[in-house]
Amino acid sequence: MKKLLLALFLCSASFGAVAQSGYQITINLKNCTDSLAYLTYYQFDKTLIKDTCKSIKDGKIVFKGKTKLDKGIYSLVSQKKAIYFDFFIDDNTQNLELKSVANANIGKELTALNSPLENEFFNYIQFINEKNKDFQTFKQTAKLLNKKDTIALNEKQKEGEKLINNFEEKFLEQHKGTFIGDVMNLKVEKLLKDIPKASNGRPDSIQSYKYYKKKFWDNVDFKDDGSMRNPFFSGKIKKYFESVVVTHPDSISVEIDKLMNRTKPGSLLYKILLAHFTYSYETSKLMGFDKVFVHMSDTYFKTGRADGIYEDTEIVTKIIKRAEKLKPLLLGAPAPDLYMIKAEDFSKMKAMGFEDAKNNEEMTAVYYKNVNQINNMYVKLSDVKADFTILVFWDVDCGHCQKEIPKLLVAYNELLKEKKNVKVYSVYMQHEGEKYLKYIDEHKLPWINVYDGAHYNNAVEKYDVYSTPVIYILDKNKVIKAKRIEAEQIKTLINVIEKEHKKEK
């Protein structure tokens, strides 16, 4: 008898261990007509599928697994990939029972049968939805006939926002130390309430900003991967780097390092943030912010701190190679020199045999046969004397170039009228000399018109010309001051650069 009891005890203990190590989410969704449903979760800026229920009977949906679910905000998603509702999972809700009804009242009817805290979260969501609905109803019925009506609408919006903020702050205070409290901490804005007056008598915006920036990441645990499994974390990252941090590549790099140092090296959050920052600043549309990408390469990829980030190890090599290509082209760097041939000397280069060479060997032979003559024909970028050199890489047959080159000509002529000491070093990226000369003649391009007649420069690699046109602005010392810009921006940028130079003096 004792042996039988012991066996039963061991059996039940074993079953309990399995149950605790796994998960089971049971949802009774009345009137649900789906034949399958998905369990998804938020992870940084993506929504991923965790599980699929392929047999729904009478609205009963069960998701079950042998290993625990990661902490995070999860969603029940319909067969048509629409979200029914969100709920949270932590260590205490691995076995969760929910019920609701598949209609317009799904949120109001949503109830957790075995988690009071889950129900408090649902109440919060319902409160937010109700306040937003109240405002939309007011907005639709309001008649904005005059300024008074507009003020009334704004006041109604502020009133609703205040109620929501107070509710969220109270919710956060009551649930500190819980996972859902951590999620709400990401959503709640930490603003300075008693704003001091500045010397002009107005609220001190500088003090407000400093407080906001200092408190922005308070109580956010970057060592916990669960911190990013919600719909708020990625938006908070985006807001911090786009609206809070000073918009300068050096400031951005410093702040990235601060956040990365708060993560656990090798953790999923570490990997995702590192990949996010690297990609964001490699592809940034802001001029000069490729410097952040180079910083990422130097600080993390070249030092081995990015090992394990990508399954394909060649990606790390490609990132380093890409950063090394961009490094000499950063704003403030001396422009790599170019040794080009005048467009008008095309016939001479052709007579030497450059256009007839069929491979690198023949090209090299032609070059060394005529090297002395060629050396005397070079028009070096570094030899151009001007306060500003506009360096443009383009192609006669490029559709975008055909729009930009005439605009560049207009900008150039206007700059000359303003007595600006500016020259254009115009680099044709192909070798069809007759076509190039014809375009120069027809459009009256009074520039330093050159091309790589001796196949010496490889400007595609040297200046990262993966498409045309590409326009750079260099100062009198041939330092890169602007790059990859539109022709219409040239005048404005040159004026800005001049002002900066005057300040430096």
C-alpha cells in the first residue's frame, strides 16, 4: 500500500513538474466561427507566431506546449489574421483561462477566470478604449464653426488625456514589480510636473527636457528580454533617438553605447538592438549619419562584440567592409583624390587604344605604353582651386541625371552671379566619349568635364557611386562638407557652410 501511494505521489509530482514547465492557454470564445486561430507575440518591431490551434470546437481554443512561454504581451489572432485581443504572459500565467464573445463587445466581455491581475489589465484596456471612443463621438458631433468650438474640442481632448494619464500612473504605482507593471512603465511618459519658470517668466523648457531625458529609461530592465516583448518598446527606442537625443551622429553614437552597455551581451535583446541600430544608420536618409554606422562597425563588429548576431557569419564581414568603404567619405574627411581625363581629350585616349582593350591585361599594357603622356593629361581633383568644389558623378543616359544636371547648371550660374568662388568637377561615369562631348556641347556645360579615360580611379568604389547622380560639396581644402544631395540643395548648403566657417573664425 505504501509503495502504491509512493508511486502515485511520484507520478503526480512528475505530472506537476511537466505542467509547470509547459503552458496551456485555454480561451472560450463564444460565437467564434474560425476553424483555427493563432497565438502571436510582440518582439521589438515585429509580431511573431508562437502557436496555432488547428481544431476549434464550440469556440474553445487551446494553445499548449511543453516549455514555458516567454514573458510578453501575446495576442489571440483570428483565422483571417485579425487581432481579437491582447493579454500578458508571465511566470504566473502559464496556465491561463480566458473567456469572451466574438462580437463588438469582445473587449468588454473579456475575462480571465484564474488571474485577477490579468483582469486588471483588461480593465485598463477597456478604460482606454472607452475614453478614446468618448472623444471620437464628441469630435464627430462637434460643429467647428468658430474659434470657440475649436478650443472646446482641444479642451475635451486634454481632459481625456489627463484622465488616461492619471489612470495609467495609478495602475503603474499599484503594479510595480510585476511584468505588466514593467510594460506600463514603458508606456507612461515621465514628465516634469512642477515646471520652474525661466528668466523670461515662461515655463523652463530646458529643465523640462533635461528631466524628461534623464527619466526616459527609468526602471527599464535592458537585461530582461521580456522588456521588448510588447508593443511599446520599439516605439520608445524610435522616439528617444528621433526626438529626445540631440540629432548629431556623435550624440547618437554615445547614446547607443549607453543603452548597449545596459544590456546583457549575447542576449536576444542585445542582438536585436545591435542589428536594429546597425541597419537603421546604414540606411539613414539623414546626411552624415553613416558615421553612426561606421561607429557600430568599429565598436562592435570589428571587436568581436557582434559575434553570433547573424546566422550567416559573412554578414559581419560585409558590414565591416561596407563601413570601411564609407569611412573615407564621412563628412569632415578629406575627399579622396581623383586623376581624371578631360572630356575633350577623349580622341587622344581612344587613339592610344584604351577603347579597344578587351581585358585588364591589354588595358594595363596600353597604360604603361603611354604612361608619360597620360600623366601630363590628368586633371586632379586636388588641383582645383575654389572656395567650393561641387563634385558630381553622373551618366548621360541616366534619367535622374537628365533632370538633375540642368538644375545643377542653374544653381552654378546663380552662385556665380552671387560672386561665389565655386567650380564643378563633373565626372562622367561611362566611356562613350562622343556621347559625353555632344551633351556638354548641347547643354553648354562650362565645368571641369572629365572622365576616367585611363581606367585609373575606380570611382564607383572610391566614392561609393552605386547609382547616379551623386553630388558632393567640398570646401577649399577639399574636405567633404555635404554629400549625396539634390542639385536644388546646393545653394542653401553652401550658404550654411559659409556661416559655419565664419563662426569658426
